[in-house]
Amino acid sequence: MDKNIAIKNLDEVISKIEKARLDLDDHHIVQLVAVSKYSTSDDIRTLYSAGQRAFGENKVQDLKQKMQELDDLPISWHLIGTIQKNKINNIIDLNPVLIHSLDSFELALEFDKKLKAKNKKMNFLLQINSSYEQSKSGVDPKDAVKIYEQILKECSNINLKGIMTIGANSDDTKQVVQSFQIAKDIFSSLKGATICSMGMSGDFELAISNGANMVRIGSKLFKN
Ligand SMILES: *Cc1c(COP(=O)(O)O)cnc(C)c1O
């Protein structure tokens, strides 16, 4: 990716984020995570040089490789993809700044046990399946508050910061909005939760209008 294209893509996305957040409330701040899962380390470097600092990967192996290839840059790395239990030790060793995809109480217990063994703490979001799509990970919205509080209470090495959701995969705006509202309502009812991660290239403005304060954008930032 050419640097001028990276700057243009980033400017376009940031302008749209700005508009959406100001329409909601000028005190509403939105963090941008650039999702680099389909991009090379060279492209990440280019987007970094255009000013982007937070990047997200969905596979542990890719996260590891890109962290190594880019270890000269002070990038904040996020893990956003579904997690297999056998990868937990690897993830703890990589130490991403935030894991968006904690999707069950059992997974939280496993992480907590292994974090305690290594005397570490890490930051997580509880993923909620607010669109009720079978193909998606995440806890059922009706159980989300209970599970969130259970993790807070029983997993002392897990710093739970809020929630993540993926909007409904639909052309019907109403359905997409509904999935964001379900997640936002849960987020608002949680005590101490500060991060509401929702919105991707196709729906981030809708997500922000519905309360997202962290968006995860891939294709719109890395397109040529
Ligand atoms: C791929 C992915 C994104 C970004 O998707 P784009 O449509 O390319 O912006 C965001 N969140 C998750 C969980 C993803 O897997």
C-alpha cells in the first residue's frame, strides 16, 4: 500500500468517525483499532507511518508473526478473534494490550488460572452475540450481565474492561441497529465497564451512533 493511499484512507475513516461521534455528543471519544488480519507487515508499517498506532489481529499465529516483524514500532496490539483454549499460554506470553474475544465463563476461568500461574494480569472484553447468529462467538445477551459479574468476582487476574460485539450481518439497517442496541444496553448496565467495542468497515458509523467507543476497521483502512 502506498503511503499517500494510507493517509487518504485514514483521513476518510477518521473524518467519518468524527462526524458520527460529534452527532452523538462532543464528549464521546472513539478509539480506532486498525484490523490488519488481511494485510502484510509492510502495509501495517505504512499505516503506522500515516499515524495509526493500534492494530488488531484475529489469529494468534498472525499476531505473533506481525509483532515480531514490527517489534521496532511501539504499536498497541489487540486480539479480536475467537480463542482456542490451547492458545492461552501463547496469548499471555504475547501480552496484547486488549483481548476483545473472551466469549465464555469457562474461557475466563482458564485464562485466570494460567495468568495466576504466571503472576500476570491482562485486559479483556466480554464478547456478546447480540445478533444471535450461529456462526458468531459470544455469550447470549440474556446471560451477559451475569457472566460479566461472575468473571469480575471470580477471576481476579482478568481485568474486564467492557464488551465487544459484531453487528448483525444484514442489509437491513434496523437489524444492525438492533444488535448494537442490545450490546449498548448491556454495556450501560455494567458497573465499571469503559469500553464498548463495536463497528467494522461496513457499519462503524451506525455503531458509534449507538454508543460504540471503540471501532475495529480493516478493509476501509487497508484498501488500495
Ligand atoms: C475482520 C474483523 C473486523 C474488521 O472487518 P472489516 O470489515 O474489514 O472492517 C472487525 N472485527 C472483527 C472481530 C473481525 O474479525
